[in-house]
Amino acid sequence: MKVCVVGGSGNISTSIVRLLVSLGHEVYCFNRGKSRPVPEGAKTLTGDRNDRETFEKMMQSYHFDAAIDMMCFTREDAESSVRAFRGVSHFVQCSTVCTYGIDYDWLPVTEDHPLRPITPYGRGKVEADHVFLEAYHREGFPVTIIKPSTTYGPIMGLPRQIAWDFSWIDRTRKGKPIVVCGDGNALHQFLHVDDAAPAFVYVLGRERCLGQVYNMVARGFTTWAEFHRTAAKVFGKEIELVGIPFADLKRMNVPEFGICEEIFAHHVIYSAEKLFRDVPEFQPRIRLEEGMAQVFEAMEREGRIPNSDALKWEDDIIARWKKIYQ
């Protein structure tokens, strides 16, 4: 097929493009050309999707068979994509599990769960998804919506529980203690980008997937405490986890704490059984320990792991906490 990927050089989309190319598809990546190059074998179309008229005319002129939109975040983006890709046989929207929020009626969360987003990102994706589903029911726009959870890889790196911060990697390899929220037993799911790519690629051309929404996660879950122990194992270290209640952490001026407050402090468990049923090629195989080792190596090679000795906030928090409670 002749496939357009809106994006194509990002965390998940890089793996998607590589897989598409390896399967013999003719792949075009539309992006601003301001980050990294797209994978070998794909062609780049440079532009800004916010220039709606130019974007839509360009996409229509190429007569794509299918499209995967990794950069659609708002109602306006979605309305533009419906116009831009009218005529394709299949369109895939990358949404997010953040559309569900954190106030769950049941676990694991299935695709029919009420949507209660609590962040601008989640609310924007809800509005975009609604545009596509309305277009599907109104005019047969051939959309499939895929909702990733934490999907990690060499480009994004590996987040920690309490902050959007990578100094924890250096702390772990140096054997320093790590702060977790509460007892560290909040449940979470991690999926490697190379395991995610087949969901987006092999859904294409499957008629039963049109008009459907799919959660995209691996089966099972881990705790954040186990996550950090696994990272320590990769480095051949033992690790001390310092558990601090959420309410106390919130008062401690942890940098970039929003990711913990909005997502990682909570049990976030989703079911992808519907995706496993309809797209059998989606079979995650990369163990967390294996994925961590790959990501740590890439981040170290590119100089993206901060020196934790130069950052004092976590040591200060641990010292204050131990002074009070030990």
C-alpha cells in the first residue's frame, strides 16, 4: 500500500515506519522536518499540519491508500485529517488511554469504559476521537482508533514514577536510593515501541477493525517498585526504595511532578483483549528488563542521562524524610 504516516520520526512512529518499509509498503512521512530523519526507505513530505489548507491539499494530491496519524491532538486536527485523507481505504488515529482519566468503574479498563479525562492532552484526544467516530458513522470514514499507555523506547527513554526525570537512571547505576510514591505498589503497564508497531501496521486493511477503538497494552502489569528493582538488576545493583505518601510528595516541590499526580500515582491497568482478538500479529515479546537495557544503552550513547550528582532535590527529600521518620 501507499501509506502516509503523519509524524514518522517520533517515539512510536519510528518503529511503525520501519515495520511498514520492511513489509514492502510505499511509506511517506509528513512532518516539519525539525527533529530526526525518518527511517531509511521512507520518503519525507515537509510541512506544518497547522497550515490546514496546504496540508489537506498535499495529502489529497498523493492519493494514499492508508494513513496513520500520530500527531492529531485536537478537534481541529481531526477535522483537518478527515478532509485531508478522505478517499483512503483505512485511517488509524493514535489516541491515548488518558482519555479514560483515573476515576475507574472497573479494572482492567476496557474500551467501553466512560471517558473522564483530567488533562488538556486527554480532553483534546477525546474530542479528536469523537470527530473521527462521527465521520465514520456519518459518511463511512474508515477510521480505527488505537489507545497506547506507557509505550517506551530509545527515543522517549524510560520515565520514573514521581517525575518526568531521567536522573533516576544515573542514581540507579550508582546505587543511590530512589523515591517512590507511597509503597511503590501502584500498578502500571509498559510496552516497548517495537511491540507496539504491529498493532498500527497489521490493523491496516482489516475491515472488522473499521469504526473500532482498541487499547494497546501488553497483558499483565508491574508495580513501580518492581520497575525500579528491574532497572537495578540491569545495572547489577541493589536498590533502596524510599516510599513517601502522595500528599507529602506533593508538598516537596518535586520537579515535573505532574506526571505522578495525573497518572503514575494511580493504578492504570487496561485490557487489550479486543486488540489481541482482532489483530493477532500484535504479540508483545520484549521483556521489561530487555527493553530497559536497550533504552539505557541508547540514552548513554547519546549523552541523555543526567549526572545525578549535580541534582540535589532527591537527596534533599530523602534526607528530610529520614530525619523525621527514622
